[in-house]
Amino acid sequence: MISAKKERMTAQKSFILNYLMSVKTHPTAEVVYKEVRKKLPTISQGTVYRVLNNFKKKGEIISIDTKDTVHFDADISDHAHFICEECQNVYDIYDECSKCGILKNRKTKVGKINHYKINFYGICGSCKK
Ligand SMILES: [Zn+2]
Ligand SMILES: [Zn+2]
């Protein structure tokens, strides 16, 4: 038998994951908490942080570390990120990276590549203006 507490926990978890899957903005835990709280006003910040870390441990989401904080991404397909050093926004990079030999062939002298995590740092188009 599932307790009411467990049931609520499961609902919160899927709500958080669904929210993360619906955005492309790589939100921080703080932003996830603010957004999720609009629909689930009783959820605590601690729960949101814990749920995000559990999803990360299980490999259901990934995290991107920037200078001051950690961003989360529910898109676990292989892609690289561009981190703007000005606005700290995190952008997805897909096709440009697949043209790179090492990522296309998935092989290095050391061994076969299963997955990768690449961050590029620079100034994004909207900050350059
Ligand atoms: Zn920027
Ligand atoms: Zn991403």
C-alpha cells in the first residue's frame, strides 16, 4: 500500500521533471523552485533541491556548472553547452559539435566515447549588442 505522503512525493517529482522537460532555458534549482511553487504552493525548497539531485544521480537529468551556480537540463541527449560569461545564460549546441571528428567517430586513442559533457564559454549574441 502506498502512503499518502509517498503519493504526494511522487506527484511532486513528476511535476518537477515535467517542468524541466518543458523548458529549454536550463533553469537553476532556485528558478525550478519558483516555477514549481506556482502550481504546488506547499512544496519546500529542500524538496526541490533533493528531487533535482536524485534525478541527476539516476541520470534522468544533467547539470551544467557555471561560475556561480548549477543549471539543470532534462535533455540528456548528447549536446554541448555555450555559457555566456555576461548574462550566465546556458544555450544548447547540437549540430555544430557533431561535425567535430572526435564526437562523430566516438573514438579516442584512450577508448570509446559513451557520452560527453562539453561547455563553451563566451559572450552570447544578445550581450554582444
Ligand atoms: Zn549573454
Ligand atoms: Zn542543454
